[in-house]
Amino acid sequence: MSARKEANAIVAIAARDLLVLRRDWKANLAFSFFFPIAFLGLFGGLIGQNLAGGLPFNFLQFAFVGLVACMMAQYTMMNVTTLVQERETGFTQEIFVAPVSRFSIISGKILGGSAAGLLEITPFFVVAWAFGAPLSSALVSGILWVTPFALLLGGAMGVLLSGIFATSPKAVDQAVIMVMFPQMFLSGAVIPISHSSGVLEVLVRLMPATYLVDLMRTAAYRGTSVYGPLQLYAPWVDFVVLLAVSAAFFVAGTLLFASRERNR
């Protein structure tokens, strides 16, 4: 019965996030199309047509896989950090007095944020197809295989930011932006990073999204001629790093947010 109660709490909190997404679907739809058009269609398209002629792979496809990995995590992170706004309205205070685990409450928030993130990432596929990026079944299945890791990392990062900036919705929104853009550019989502050195190499290795993007490209390009040149680390290295970082962020963020709520 206890396990069932915890599962019900997770599902109920996740369902609430989907209802909120449905309520604001027009604004969310417009926002969801902005990033793929701006970063994949325009930015990626211009680089592919003017600077990537000598590359042994299709640049637009390369950018598509990287951006899907990175933005899937970022969308989930943004959805989870709404915890801070809900704290200001008193919603978290109401659910934290419920007789369920704090980890179940945060897990429900991650589940709901992940489901919303999956819906918000769909326009990337539409824009990639419209701009002519090759989307083979093997590439799409590789992306789907790594999707749970992207959602887990994004959710854990959102929980950690919510715990650190639990008292300020404005501060957590600014923190999301400060985390999002370095992750996008230093993870190799858009620009190849295999020859980075010095300070840039250190920063590249410190970015959790680097291992996510690498794992998704490994899965997407497996069995192709560019599999080796595009791979940064062995898949098991990416897998271990992602799980370890996600677990650490999730536990630390949950404990920090719960302690802030108790001391409110």
C-alpha cells in the first residue's frame, strides 16, 4: 500500500504539469518552434551551407542530433524549476504536508516536466525535415534510446537549481539561462569539440551535456562511416557519468529544496 501511495502521488503531480501545459498550449507551441527555427534552421543551416562543406558528415543532421539531446534536457529543466514559482503561490507547501516521500513529490515533478519536454521537442523534428536534414529510422531510434537519459539529466539539473534558488523565481529563471547556453555551445551540440584544448577542453569535460550529446550521437550514428570520428568517449563512460551526475543532482536538490521548505 505504501508503494502504491507513492506511485499515485508521482502520477498525480505529473498529470498536473500536463494540465498546466495544456492550458497554456498556444504560448508553449510558439516558444517550442522558436528554438528549432532559430538554432537549427537558421543558425545551423547557414553554417552547413557556408562553412561545413569539407566535413565528412551532414552538418544539419549533426546539429539536429546534438540540439535534440541538449534541448530535451533544457526543456525538462525549465519545467522542473517551476517548483520555485509554485513555492511562492503556496502549492509546494500544500503537497509537502502530504504523507508521501519528498523524493516521490520531486520525482512526480520530474516525470511531468519530462512528459512536457517530450511534447515541446517535437517541433525540432518538423523543422529538421522542412530544412532537409536526413532523418533515417536508425537515427530516430538511436535518439529515442537515449531520450530517458536526457530527461533524467534535465530533471535532476532542474531540481538542483530549484533547491539552490528556492526563494527567488527571478533568480532561478536567470540561472536556467546561465546554465542553458554554456551547455549548448560547450557540449558540442552545434559546434564540433573533438579538437578542443586548454581551458576549453577543461570546460567541455565539465559540462554534463557533453556526455549526453556524445551518447546520443553514438546511438544515432552507430553502424555508419562517421561513427568513429564523431565519438568522443566510450558509451559506458557517457552512461556512468550521466547516471552519477543525475543521481547526485537529484538527491542534493531534493534535500536542499525540502530543507528550505521546512524552514520557510
